[in-house]
Amino acid sequence: MNSPFDNLSGPGKPLKAEWRILSKCHDLRNLGEYEGDLNVDQRIVVDLIAACERVAAKVDALGAAD
């Protein structure tokens, strides 16, 4: 199954670490939302912001290639 993000993480476009951070943050959000256990530290927020910036740069580059 293909995802809309396949073009962002193919050969020469590694974003594996970024997707892991995004997934971890999603899991943390779910724990807070559904189980009331919201444990967010400064490190995960810093990592999330950096990952989002790298993914956004890749998305912007896709638009520039058109």
C-alpha cells in the first residue's frame, strides 16, 4: 500500500528518524487523550519541532521540483 508520504522517504530521501519521532508523539498524545497519562518532556518537544522542520523542508522541495 502506498502512502502520500512515499515520495518523502524513498531512496536518497531518508526520513525514518523523523517518522519515528512523529509516531512517538502521536502515541504520547493518544495516552494523554484516552488514558489521561500525558508525560511530555522538553526533549521530545525539541525533537518534534526539528522533525517537523525537516519534513516541511522535504515537502517544500517537492513543490519546487514541479
